[in-house]
Amino acid sequence: MLDKKKIKEKLEKERDTLLGELRDMGKLNPETGEWEATPEELDFPKSDQNDMADRFEDFEARSSMIKTLEPRLNNILKALKGLNKESFGKCEICKRDIEMKRLEVNPAARTCKKHLES
């Protein structure tokens, strides 16, 4: 049987971790609702080409990480929102119960193992 209290705690903890990581790398655009990378702050007023290149590389890395973390955060938020629905813990494709071990590892899972790649 699903321990929804335990699942909720795990989801909230991961949500908070993801939000912290996203805030370290960017900001939430209130108009689009999407996270956008922000460049690293400069500690000195003048920069040479190497500093600018390093800053650009860092910005690209931040952008890439945001593209990875944002969908995960959205899955966590969706799981939290649907936690008390009857459909929680059911595969979105076949409507069967998602395996308990899978939910323990990934409480935001939306499919069973069979439909993992779908």
C-alpha cells in the first residue's frame, strides 16, 4: 500500500533541493513561468577575453543544467498536486499500479517499468 505521507515528504524534499539548485543558476521568468540561466557575477569591473569566454562557458553550462532540472521539478510539482487523486501511483499509459519499488526510488514516476520509455 502507498504511504502517501512518506511520498509527500520525499517529493517536497526533492522539490526544495531542485528549487535551490535552480535559484543558484538562474531566475524564474514571471512572464513565461520558465527558468532562465543568469551569468555568474563578476568580482571585478574589467574583464579580458579569457574571462568573458569563461563566463560564457559557465552560462552555457547553467543553461544546460536548467534544461535538465526544470522538467524534473515540473514532474515533482505535478506529483505533489496529484498525490491525493485516485490516479496517483497508476501508469499514465496502461492505468495499472506503478511498481512499489519504482515509486520508492522515484515518487514522481508517471509510468510503470513496462512503459518507462514511452
